[in-house]
Amino acid sequence: MYNSLVDNWIIWIPVGQFVTPENIKKVWSRGLEISGTGKYKWNNFNMGLNGGYTFALSTNQSKISGIDEAYQKQLIYVPKHRFYLNFTMQYKTYLLSYNQHYTGKRFVSSDNSEFLPAYSLGNMSFRKNFNIEKKSLYIQFEILNLWNTEYQSIPFYPMPGRHYKLSINTRI
């Protein structure tokens, strides 16, 4: 759990194609974060599961005028609810992972009259590790936004649908 009263909170607000800082005199930020992890090993298989949930209230606690419609409203772009779940399975030098993230609706107007809808994204990756002499190398293939979810992080800027990523990394 957390509870903070912050003076002079700076928030970045999109204005057209630019982002502008705005000072909110006083913000009350409070919430709850919960997470858990589990592991299981069977022969050459290692499996892991972890997840978490966040409930966040961040509200404007200062009035600019007598009728301030942003007063005691949730700050823009701060979702009240977020959730994630990660699953991994490793067999020797092969790794399969899946994660699912949920982001609740986010307000885009300070009076909370307009919002971006909630969305949930799934990602999957396959990885193969190699040991070459004293170096470690892995090749990873990822499917991002596996369920091809349509969503926006900022109004009128859609995020990519399903896409793929191939990477080769070394560790010395």
C-alpha cells in the first residue's frame, strides 16, 4: 500500500503534436500493489508463474477556481487498474514465455469526461541459448500483441497490431 500527498506534481499533456508540462499544485496518490511468484521443477523442465495487480488513485487536490471540474478527479493517463501475468517454461536451453497485461481505462480529460478504453495485450517469445567457449548467445523470436488487439496509448495514435521481433544477443 502507498499513500503520498505531493506538492507541485508535473504532468505531461499532449497538445496537438507536442507534449506540454502542466503543474498540478497538489496531488493525492494512493493505492495498493500485490504480486506473487511460483516455481516448479520437474526433471529438465523449469516452470514459473508470476503476476501482479495495481490499484492506483491519483487525484487533483487543488482548485484553480471556484468551479474546477478537475478537482478530486483521477489524473489523466493514470489507470486505476493494472494487471499482469507471466508464464515461463524452460527445457534445457530452450525457453518459452507468455505474458498477459491488462490496463484499465485512462482518462484523457482532466474532468474525467473522456477516456481511452481498457485493453489487454498478450505476448509470446521463444528463446534458444547457446554457450560458445566462454560466451553466451541467445536467439529469440517474439510475437508481440499476439491477439492483434486494437488500442491507443494516446488519443488518435493507434498502437501496432500483431508484430514480430527477432533478436540475437550475447553475454560476455
